[in-house]
Amino acid sequence: MKRRGDLTTPRAAGRVGVSYDPDAFGAFSESIARFLGTGRYLVWQTVIVIVWLLLNTVASKSLQFDPWSRGLVLLTLVLSLQASYAAPLILLAQNRQERRDRITGETDRDVAERTQNDTEFLAREIASVRLSLSDMVTGEALDDKLERLGAIVERLADQVAQLTASPTGQQTEDPPATLTDSR
């Protein structure tokens, strides 16, 4: 017999048995599990068991098909058979639901991570915009600077006019204003 290196996965080729679609069978088992978990199923099963017991204990011997004297063997067999099929179908449905929940959880984590990254990026962008805006000149500051610049230009124009008006080009009694004085 040839040994395989990986024993964690079942062999696909050479399987003996019936081939089936696992998704279709899983959907079928989920529908059975959903039905077995309803109140309607429990009511119907209780009614059937009560009728079974009444027919086999109270009814005449000719109507009894699973007599009390034999211990209701057929009822026990039917309930055991139902339980032996219901339990694996319910487990299969739970496994499929767990797989879906795991995939949904992974997707939710990925979305949350992308959202957090986007939020951090936007926070950095907002911070850079705030810094850029703090370096910008506001309207009031610009008006102040323009007024001071206008005053300096007027003083310089007055000085130029005085210099061109005096015949010798000598300074008048007012010393000329410098640009550093008005700051």
C-alpha cells in the first residue's frame, strides 16, 4: 500500500460510494434542521406519539401493531431512527452556519480595517489642511499689511516730493522714514 504524505485531507480519487453535491446536500440538511427546530414539528411529533400509544394500549388487539406487551419496540425503533438521522443533519447545518459566520467575521474585520485606515488617512489630511490654513494670511491681517504698506508708500512719496522740490537736494527738517520704523 502506498503511503501519502498529507493525511489531513481525504483522498478525492478512488472513493467508494455515491457522489453528491455537498452544497445541495448541505442546503437540504439545513432545511431539515430548520424544520426540526420548530414548534410545529414538536407538536406533530407529540400528537403522533400520543396516537401511537393510544392505538397500541387502549385499542382492541386487532388494531394494535406495536403492542404494549412487547414494549413498543417499533415506536422505539422509529424514534431512534429519527434521532440517528436528525443529529448528523443538525450538526452538518451547524458546521455550514459556523463556516458562514467565520467568513462573515473575516469580511467584517477586513472592512473594519479598511475603514480604520481610511479614517486615519482622512484625519491626517484634515490635520495637514489645518496646518496649511494656519500659515495662510487672513483677510484682516492682509488689510493691516496693506494699510501699513500704503502709509509707507505715502511717506516715501512725500520724501521724494520734498527731495525734488528742494533746490539743493538737501534734507528737510523731518528725517526720512525707513521701512523698519513702521513694523
